[in-house]
Amino acid sequence: MLHEPIRDGAPALRPLDPPADYALVRAVIEFISQEYRAQPSLAEIARALRVPEAELCETFRRWSGLTPKAFLQAVTIDHARRLLAEGLPLLDAAMEVGLSGPSRLHDLFVKHEAVSPGSWKARGQGLSFAYGFSASPFGRALVLWTDKGIAGIAFSDEAHGGDEGALEDMTRRWPAGRFARDDEGAAARAAAIFDPAAWRPERPLRIVLIGTDFEVRVWEALLSIPTGHATTYSALASRVGAPKAARAVGAAVGRNPISFVVPCHRVVGKGGALTGYHWGLTRKRAMLGWEAGVLARA
């Protein structure tokens, strides 16, 4: 649950427990997204959310490697617009706001394959999926996989049905498939997905793409967008050989089942606007900011 704005006489909120880091991070990002034009200070953000400055800064820095102020400078909407207008990647913008380190982190080492068109047309018939829930830097995550690799990543939000809503979002894509719960297996896979120390070329993350031929082409193109960079829907359409089909490409991006790993969050609208994201614009901003922090530490 997000922190509520200050009201006269309202009691101070209790410090959040470590497992709830993302709740505080989400509240900070939503506040910054609404107030970025005013460039609020750490003290102003902390006061608005009724959280001690030290706790706010330490939690946010532990989560992303950035201070809230650096995050504000790196990923506000105006900043994203300026990036694309100048043809700059997000990493260059991060350097402009004072982040150090000339080295570049290699992107997630991912090996992928696609299932046969027949499996997709059969709506998953004959496919066995395992799934489970685990913590992630972006809230509670659902990880779904087959014997070939990870097939889905979703996020559990109370406003959208919680765990049941996240699971329904995945299972409705392949209604004829078989599904078995395995939270321990999900936790192990989440560690490989969300821990940069686990991104090793000798231990690639294996994913399986289950969709139409066109969707798979779009998702494969998304995998070629490096960490710290962004592209537009029209540029992505040109990359897949369909320059006049930006709207169809956008629909395929929206149907990407493997959030974060297949980085649809790196696609922005014309002019750099952070347009719609299946799991919410706040989470999209969070992913871009988290990646900027990972790059800064590399």
C-alpha cells in the first residue's frame, strides 16, 4: 500500500520492513512523477511521504544504487524527451547528472527459442508450465516457466487482483496448458533474473517465446535494445521490417509475456513520452531508474 499524503494531525507512518522496500520506492517514484517539475528535495519528498529522510534515502539507494535526487534527474518525462530529441541513450543522461564510471555493464545474457506455431495455435495444449511467486526489485513477481525456459514474468498488485490476477493474466494466454505451483523454483529463477551478479555469459538465462510469428519477431527485436537505451515504436517497427505497422508493433509489445527480461519498458512514444506499460507507468519508470543505477555501479 502506498503512503498517503500528509494530513493535519495524521499519525506518522511506521518505518517499512525490508521486504516492503518496493512499497516505499513506489511511493517515491509516484511522488516524483507528479512533482518532477518542482524538482523536490529529499527533505520535501520525505516530508510528503512521512518517512524519515535517512530511511528514505537508504532504502532507495539500496534498491537502485541511486539517491532519489539522481533518480529524479535521470528518468523524469522531460528528461526522456530530451534524450530522444538529442539521440542520446539513457546511460549518457545518467552520466550528465553526475553518475560516474566509464565501464558498461553487458545486458542480461539471454538465450531464447520460440515454440512451434502449432503450440501457440493450440493455446498451449500439450505444454506443462510451472509457476511461483517471489520478491523482486519491482514488487511481488510471478515467474512462469517450461522445461525449455522462462515463459512469463508478471507482477502482483492488489489493485489488479493480487496473486490471482497476475496468474490469470498469464494462464489466459495459454488456456489449454497445464500449470503447477512451485514457489521454491520461482525464487531460484527470480534470483537469476533480478540479481545483476548472476548475469553471466557462461550461465545464460534461457527463455521461451510463445506467440504468433509476428509477435516473436517483435519480442526478439526488444531483446536487442541494450540496457540504458530506449527506442520508439516506429523505430522498432522499422527494425522488424514493418515500418508502416507501428500500431501493430505496439500491440505486440503490449502482449509481451516476459516482462523486464524482454525489455518492453525500453520502448517509448514519439518525442520520448513514457507511454503505456502493461504493469503500470510507475513500474516502467522504476525499471529504467533501476537499470541506470546498475549501469552506474558497473
